[in-house]
Amino acid sequence: MREEPATLSSHRTRVVSATDAARNFSDLISRVCYKGETYIVERGGKAMCQLVPAEARRCTGADLLALVTTLAHPADEFLHAVDEITQHQAVVESSVWEK
């Protein structure tokens, strides 16, 4: 079994052969379900499928921070354009539905 680079979550994606997956299927299912681990199953060195938790994982503040720090910084021209647009927005009157 080998590991792929880290993803957004704290767990790494592990690569396992189809033979090893078949021999240890119950253990793999438990790890996916209870530990949130992810596995790519390969046959002949080619990825065949991926085992992931059925429910969506939660994103922690640390996960969000890690993602934000990897984003490219917007160009100054873009920031200037956004600033100009927001300063010249038309005023929207209150809705007649609001009380």
C-alpha cells in the first residue's frame, strides 16, 4: 500500500492493489467508515475505483485555512475593479414584502 499526496482533509489517499483489497475488504470498509480514510484500488498498476466515506466529510477551520493559503493572490487590477464596482453600486430600495 502506498500513499498519495495530502488532500483537503487530514487523511491521505492510500493506494491498494485489487488483490490486497479483496483479502482485506472488511478492514478497508471499517477504515473508510470509522476513520474517514480513502483508498484507490488498482489492478495492474491502473486505478480501477475509489473507496470513500458515504457521507460528506466535515471541513474544519484548519482545513479551510490550509485551502485558503494555497490560493493564488488576485491581481491588483482585479482588486481595483472590484473596489470600483462596489463603490458605484446602485442603492436598492427596501422590499414591499419586508415589514
